[in-house]
Amino acid sequence: MKNNSFHEKAREALKKHLENILSSCVIDKGIVNFDRSTDEDLYKYINEAKKHKKTWMREIYLYGLLYKQVSDYLVEHIEKIREISGKIKDIIGEPGITDLCVKIISYLESIPRKYLVFFELPAVHGLGLKEIKLTDDISFVERVGESDFSDIKIPTWSLLGGDYTLTLEKGRLYIRISVDGYTDGTVESSAIKKAYSKFKQVILLSNLSEILKEGQRDLSLGLLGSVSHQIFVVNSRDPNIEKYLVYFPQTVSNYISKLRLNEDILKPPKFETLLETFENKEIPTSNDKAKILKKRLRYPEKLLKTSDNDENTEPIKSAIEWAFDSHANDNDTLAFIQACIGIEAVIGDDTKDNITATLADRCAYLLGDSISARKKIRENFEKLYDIRSKVVHGRKACLDDEQRHFLDYAQIMLKRVIWKEISFIGTET
């Protein structure tokens, strides 16, 4: 395991800046206020920490971590802290300042931390299996028995009053993704952002594989779209020491509420029953369905198993995320632009001369299986990019009724290009 500890000089520099910051820090009825006279030390603390943790943390998170660690320490060590005001050094003394500095530095050294992120699929019923593993880091999971994922309990509160605990619902399918990084419970923090990116890939690829299909949104899942569904985030080593509840953006929540498990695709065709063994060929069991699901996702699995830094597959993953965003967007014009960007991401490059013709040719030869098919793709592609140009350059504010079908066309072409590119993974000589 990689050693994340600071070297001695870095630790001493951090300790010095933190001691100066904390010695002048004031508490006003439990609220932490950093003295402006220590701004220089604050910047130096952030810059020193950034040298070692910039991969996972931005400046705002380093500041937020400091604030949270100080607040949590006071709540833990001082009774009725909400009634106390004064300088921290007078409240906890020099030993307390030293202890707090050690805790902050130790927390910084623990980053990157490992997290498990559970994405709710509100309308997707499970298969009766606790886990269907796709990669080392990605699984479909379901709470089948009472003891399954029983440690995933996150306290929250209701607008109607009262506190309660949220956990995984029995019989519902979730996508669990293991990531490392840092989070303070916000979607933009490195760990959740990384997991959210992978979630988009799994959803879009499952849709391409016909595992998930889009239907009508079930209003029982939230009246008129007023409910945003949950993302559970817990520390993978000890869910009790660090846990967060995050919510999907409303448009994404509305989109995933339309997704259903395609039971028809989880039935083996006759030729498969002749070639493979199933527990029940007529009425597939949970294990049979899991086996078929894995088979339907064999191409997507190849992509999901590639490194995040793989320069050959990074454009495909980027295109997949643009495709997901396009389908989740409730603004047709923006969805159209996102689909076009996705196409450029996967088949474009830095070519600037006659980019429309270049992309049209690439798309035609990638997808067309005859001269006439390639000709038709070129013609439609040029019409598509004429509309794109007008929208992007402000000559059109929105798609008119005649042009709206090009949104569907762009999304379909993007999906076809993505699937074709995925089929090439691992076949290069």
C-alpha cells in the first residue's frame, strides 16, 4: 500500500502554520472564526497541503477540512460548546492545540481515503442476489436479507419533523462503486465525482446492452418530480466513522426514475439453452438472470475494466458521459448540443479544417456497411452539424419542430458510435 505520510519537513511546516492559525482562532457560541491576521499562515497551510494532496483536494476543501476538524474537536471535547465564546487556546489550552494539530495532519495523511458509493435505481427491482460483480470496483447490489448492508445507516431528518435513519431498501437494485479520494459529502468532491462518472457509464452501457430500458416515470416515486433520489457514501473500512447522504440533481433523478430492468433480455434464447447450462431454461432463476446479465454486458465490462488514464478509452468514456447527460437533460436544445459534443469526443481530434466533412466521413465509414448507407449518413450528418452550428453561434435559441427529430438522430448516432468503438477494445494487433 502506498505511504501517504508527509515527510518530516512538510509535517513541521504544517504544524507551525496550524499552531499560528489556531492560537488566534476565536469561538463565538460554538462557531469557529479564523482571525484575519493569520491569513498568511492559512494560505501557507493550504499551499503546503496542496503540494501533496492536490490530486484529490482543491483549496476550498482544504479550508473546509480545517474548519470541520476544529468544530468536531470542540464538540467532542467541550460540553455545551454552543454556549461558549473566546479564544480556542484559552478554551482547550496549549496541549489541546497540539493535539488538534496532530489530528488535522493525521487526517490529511489519510487521504486518499476509500469509499463505497451506493447509487439508488428507484424503479429497478433486484434479481434476488446480494451482489452481481462487474469489475473489482463496480457491482450491482441488492439488500436481500435483513443483515445485508445493515451497516449502511445514515441519519437524516424530515421536513415534516423528526429524525430517522435511511438505509438500502430491500428488493431494490443499487450500483455500488468503490473509489478513493476525498469527500465532504458534496457531489463535486473528488471521490463522489469519480464515482458519479462511473455511475453514468454503467447506466448508459446497461441501456445500450438493453439491460435497462426507458419507460414512463412512476409518479409514486415522487410527486411531479419533487423527490430527488439518494446516493449513500460510506468509508469502506468503517462506515460508522464517515458517512454521507447525497442527492441526485433533479433532472437526473427524473431520468433514472424512468429506467426499468428489461426482463425479456434476461431470458435465454433457444440457441443459448443448447450451448450453455441453466438452472431452469423455462423460468430463469436469479442465478440464471445474473449469468445472462453478465453476458449481455461483456463488451461494456471490457471498457469499465480499463484504467481511468487509458488514453485509448478515455474518449469513449467521455462520450458516454455526454450521452448520459443528453438523455437526462429536460432541455431539448442543450441535450442536442451534448449529443453532438459526445460524437466529437469519440471520433473527433484536433483537426480544424472542414471538421464537419471529416466527422461525417469518419461516422459514415464506422457505421455504414454499404456505399448507399455511407452516403445517407454523410448527408444527415451535415444537416445535423448545420443545426449545431446555428445553435452554438447564437443564430438559433432553440430547436424548432422540424429540427427536433435531429435530437433523436444525434443521440442514436452517438450510441451506435460508442457501441462500435467498444467492440474494438482488446482487438488491436
